[in-house]
Amino acid sequence: MRPGPEAFVEEPARSTAVYGHCDVLVVGGGPAGTAAAVAAGRLGADVVLIERYNHLGGLSTGGLVSWIDRMSDWDGQLVVAGVGAELIERCGPDATLGPEPGLWGSTDPVQAAYWRVRTAALRDTVHWSPTVDPEVLKLVTNDIVRESNVHTLLHCWVVATIVVDSRMEGVIFESKEGRRALMAGVKVDCTGDGDVFAQAGAAYDDDFDGESAHARLTTSFRFGNVDMRRYLDFWMLRRDEFSEVMKRASEAGIKLLAHPTPYDSVALFLTPKMAGYSALDVADLTAVEFVSRDMARDGLRFFREHVPGFERAWILDTASQIGTRHARRLVGAERITIEHWMADGSYADSIGLCPGMTPSFPTLEIPFRSLLPARLDGLLAAGRNLSADTRSHAALREIPECWAMGEAAGVAAVHALDAGVALRDVDVAGLKIQLARQGALVERSKQDAHPVANV
């Protein structure tokens, strides 16, 4: 394709048919969107959930990010519950890999070593950070949205917004049926990339932390027909040999690490994390897809030849959606900063929790105002497109926090409609009560407050 000159074409004016009206419209069926839709639907709202892919669950399913990050704090206390915990429970023990509750917070060296290679121990502490079967999670997500009377539309992409006098009234979406409008009392942007609030004209940040994996992209993949027990024995019991093999792989351009799954015959790869690409540039997104799948092929060849347990492996699948960690972050009524988190981490309008990045951090209380645009009305942003600085965003973008924020957004949407008030005028005390009633955790315990942390 030849680069075109800076030019425009004129599109003819047109009328767009209205597909329908609803109380709450959720755009994006990932962890945040699923939780938002379910929470609103369970409170009796007429809810529509729009998703561009052929499945729900977002990166936790279609992105193969089936290792769910920490849902417990450094003391082993659960900090993310509600809809997210229910989804994992519904997956069942056969489709879930993770430690028993009695081990959460354990610093026993043997347990920490065992669970470290199973992605459930960090800094020598065992955590509840389960790995689930993404296909089972797709199924239970389908179940929970249908049980909650959510009207789900897959294979649809929001392409424009309808804004009147600084209030968002609806969206324009496209599908195989063509272009349609959908009007709603409250809209929730759960796209992860902030696609909706950006189109609606809300202010946002798009800077990133270049020193971490904050803005890196990945297309994950899985190998089948492996023997993960042999591989883990190799990793834990023959450490020098394992390190030498991984060094040779890295020197050959194979920067991969196999993670366990609920099944001994399946290995998960969440690498390579590729820097220098934008989640908002289609050429970059395309390049990452090609490079990642080349890496899967090259990695398979190396692992078959050099890594115990992978002698007869094959590529089971590659993710149907690219793993993006950061694109746009809302400029909200409250911006979470790493300085506040390190010093205190509390907010009076907390609607969910995030475990501290290290043991010296307090558990963060996520403020409702971080989901509210600074000026635009009629819209909430839940999930990794919330209002936060780059360093705090690195933890807040994880799947458990997206579940927590989405659930809060769904309840807040219904409360605003029922009370006939703007979202920014929702009774936060009532919002907290309802969230707690349905099993969510919205305030940390007093012992979670710590003095200034050292990063």
C-alpha cells in the first residue's frame, strides 16, 4: 500500500435507524463489561451489552490471559470478590489451578516455591491468583449474563457516539446488519482502550511507563500434548540446567516462559511482551500478531528439541484477541496516583480494592470518581481505561480490578436511574451498601493501612 497524501473524502449525510432503547448500555464484554452488565441486570435494569468479538470475557478468555492476577493481599485476605469470584467458582476445581484458601498469605518456603512456578506466589508469598480454563470461563460467562437478563450483541463495533449538550445519549454501532443507533440512560465504557469516551470527546491521557511492561503488546498462545510435571521438575530441581537452556533460547531470540494451566497436558505462554508498538495503531497491532505467531512456531521448535516435557508438543491455539495493557486512560473526576497509594491509598468513595504492589504498599481503595469523566455526563469508564497515572495503572489494569470496577459501575448506573440523578450525584454510601450486599469488597480493613511505602 502506498502512503496517501493528507487528504479527506466527503461522506454523504445519512439517517441512521435506531436499533433500540435501554436503561444501561455496556460497551465491551471483557471482565469489566461482563461484571457491569450482570450487576445492572440483577438489579432489574434493561441492559444491553455490546461486544466486537465472538465471545465474552475479553483478555481473560479470548486473550488467553487465563492466569488471573492476585485477588488476595499480602496477608492472604481476599480483596476482590463479587461477580469475579463467582465466575471463578463457577469454573469449578477441575478447570482451575490455584492454592487452597488456607495457604493464601503463606510464606512457607516449600509452599512458596511450589506455587511460584504455578504463578500463584509472589515475593515468597502464596496468593490467590488462579489460572482457569479460558473456554470454561467463556461458557460460565455466557451463563451468568443470560441468567441476569442481559441482552447481548456480539460481532458489533461502536463507531460513533451521540452527545447532546455535554451529555452522552447513545452510540452508533455497525455489524453485519449495517449501521444502527442505540440509545441508553447510562453508558459504560468497558472497551479497555477508552474507545467510547474518546469518541464522545472526553479528555484522556495516553502516556505510558516505558520502563515496565505497562504498554507492551502480546498475542498469547498455548502448546498441547506436553508433560508439565516433567517441565516443572526440570525448572525446580535442575535450576542450573534450566537457566542455561533458557539463556540459549533467549540468545536465539526465543524469549518464552511456559506457565502451567489446570491441565498437565497444556502449557500457556504470555510472552513475548513486545515494546515499541501502539495499541491504537492498526499497523502495529498487525505486526504484533505476525511476530507473536512466528515466535510460537520458533518456540515450539526449540522447546521440542531442548526442554523436557515438550518433545511431542504442538501449537494448540493462539489468542483470538491481542493482549493490550494500555491505550487511553480517562481524565476523571479523581486521578489515582502512585504517591497517594504509597502514602495512604484510601478514598472515601471507594468501590473496590486492589492489593498493594509490594508488602510495603497498603491495599488501594479504588474511588468511584476515577470512573467518572471530569466533564462529560451520562457515561462511566470501568476497567483499565479508568483515571490513573501510569505507575498505579500497571496494577489497576489487571482482571480482578476490572471485575470490581465493572460491578461498581453497573450498580451505580442503576442507582442513578432509579434516583433520577446524574452519575456524579449518585449516593456513594448507598452504592457501597448495595455492592457489599451482593458480595463485593469495597473497603479495606484497618490493618491494611500502612505508613509511607518504599518502592
